Amino acid sequence: MDATARAAIVTDVAGPVDVRDYPLPRPGTGEFVLKVELCGMCGTDAHIYRGRLASVRFPALLGHEIVGTLAALGEGVTTDHAGRPVSVGDRVGVFPSLSCGRCYDCQVRRRPGNCPDRRPSYGFASPADRPPHLTGGFATHLYASNAGTVFYRTGLPPEVAVLQEPLSVALHGVERSAIRIGSTVVVQGAGAIGLMAVAAARTAGAARIVAVGAPGARLELAARLGADAVVGLGDGPEKRRQEIFDALGRDGADAVIGTAGSPEAFREALGLVADGGVLAELGNFTDRGAIPFNPYSDLLKRDITIAGVYGAGPDMQRRYHEALTILERGGRPYEQVVSHRLPLGRVREALEALGGGYALDGRDVVKLAIDPTA
């Protein structure tokens, strides 16, 4: 195993990103070290970079969509969480959230996010200048220092396996939106989560799916992943709303999955739900402000349901495993989702692109991923 590791450290809010060397620890009982092959960059990473998640302090090592090969196994690490044997060199996907798995919140309420013994998720632990250092995916190695780390062996290529975490979030959104066979669906936002929501809604049996967003490359891929129609951002919300209804063939969808990530987009999503339908909001993962809301006219009069979707949610480990089974089943061009593979030295550039113009190296950004071997 290598003696040292390199990691891209965000030094401060919207600040420089330094590539630093750290000693590579030997794993203890129940721990392992992963050699990172690919780590997806999420919109949440861009929000953290801009200081929008108060729980993350700087300097920070980001990256929570992690796939790699096992570099060293501590005592007792002999199988993945599906009970399949693992050994050094096996490719695995690592679920970022960490909980004890034994307490009342984990086992009875099935709310591992409320676990009193919960540790910061991989990619969210901070500050990075304190041990164990290698707690995020924008690095050559991940030190899985929690004996409860959930991981699954896979034979998928890294550019597909890296979608396991975002697909698990989309599956949570699809469940919360009550999509069933024959449902009409609008997916608002065509980033990685939105694209995975299109695929998940199709898997759940939706009859018609309309994807809304930008840029064009993302919408083209949304169609290949299962959207029946796509609508660009166009000339404003009123025109866009009519285009969406025309594409649906009716005024309003049974389910709207909001992944755009702004309060204004959430307000717009309210107007896309049919009376009696469900709005599942995934995108506002950080606090970006408030909007006017009328409980009578926006909610009760229309008999709609608004469901908050925070990450992979309850049963997160189940959804993570289900995401893997969907990806392994194939049948959709998942390998086309990652549009850019960038080295550690370009992490800041990638964060800026994800939070701004959505273009890099002369091409539209669909999904950014950090390749520490590049």
C-alpha cells in the first residue's frame, strides 16, 4: 500500500484549493482504506464551497460520491454489506453516511440521520487539518475509519458505479412522490440528481415524464434516460409552465420532483402539481432563503402533498443497495452521465463551473467527477 495520499483541500469559503500530502494510515479493526478511482461532484459540494452549509468548517475535504478499489482491510473486514466476500483490489462503492445501526433512531424509527452516535458523513467531516484527514472523496485515498461504513462490491465501471449515491437520493424522492404505474411526472432540474430521478421514475412505472432544465446536453441525456419530453428554461416561468403542460397533455402532473435547488424553483414547482398530486422537493439541500407561501391557496385548496426529501433519507442503506441493483441491471446509457473527469488540481475550477456557467473545456457540464489518478 502507498505510504502517502494526496487530497484537494478547500482552504476557506470560495477560497483556494490546495493539494496536500498526508500519511496513509493502516486500518484498524473494522476499518479499511480505499484507493479512490472516481468521486462525483455534487451541487451540494458547490454550496459548501460557497459557505452555505454551516456544519462544514474549513479547511474541508469534500466529495461524497465515492468509488474505488480496496487498498487495505482491517481485521474483521471480510464481506461487503450484502454479505459477499471482499479482498484487496475489489471495486466498491462507499455510502457516505455514518450511523451506529443499533439505536432506537436507527432500528425502530428508521431515521439513521437522527442517530445520537452519528458521525460526520464522508465528504462533510471537518476541519481537514485534523486527523484522520482522509475523510472525503477528492483524494487519492479514503480512510474508512468507522466500523459501520456501508459499502458494496461491484463489477461496474467507475463512471457508472459513481452514480450509486445520487441514484439513492433520487429513489428516496420517487418513493416520497408516490409515483406508481401510470403516473405523470415532471422532473424539475436536469443535473445528476434530476437525471437519476428520470431513470428512477421510469423504473417505478411512470407513464409520462417531462424533464425541465438546462443546458441542452443534460436535456438530451434526460431523454435517453427515459424522459418522454424535455423543456428548456426558455423565456420565463409562465411560458415554461404552458410548455410543460402541453408536453404532459394535461394541466399539472401527478408528481413533481424538484431538484433545481433554489427557493424560486420550488415556488414554480408548486404551480406544476395537479390538484391532489405530490411535490417532492430534493434540491434545496442548503438554506438559500424563503419564499411567500399561502397555506390555503398553495396547499389545502388544492389538496396537494409536499414531501421534503433530505438525501437518501430513512432506509438510506436499502436505497443505496437498490441503486446498485438498478445500475447493474443496465439498459440505459448511465455511462454517458459523467461528462468530465478532472484531476485533483482542478477541483476549484470544477466547483466554480458547477456553481456558475455549467460549461468546462468548451463543453456543457452534465456530471463532473474527480479522478485522482488523472
